[in-house]
Amino acid sequence: MVLGISIALILASLLMILLVLMHKGKGGGLSDMFGGGFSSNFGGSSVVERNLDRLTVITGVIWLVCIVALGLLLRP
């Protein structure tokens, strides 16, 4: 059970990193360094941004649940 939660935590962490980097930057961050011009032309839709926000929040909740579950299971 601990192994399954650990794998879910690793996958959620990687997905969280990817989703945060995909967000449209407010200027001068990592998103500008990784193609800010491309994302400003094609990622400006409010529906896309809203769905990306929802997916990021859901992934964050899954990540938090995995952290708490591992903390409770591995407690001495």
C-alpha cells in the first residue's frame, strides 16, 4: 500500500510541475523563458486557462492527500 501511494505521489508531483509550467505567465518568469510568445498567441482562451486551473487544483489535492497518507502510514 505504501508503494502504491509513493508511486501516486511521484506521478502527482511530476504532473504538478508540468501543469504549473504550462500556466500563462504574468511576465518575466519561467513561462516566458519556455516560449512565452507562443503561449500568448494560442493559450489566451479563458476556457483553456480555467480548465488548466481546475486540473492544477485537483492534482494539488491528490498530492496533498498522498503526503498525508504517507505521513500517517509511516509514522513510528
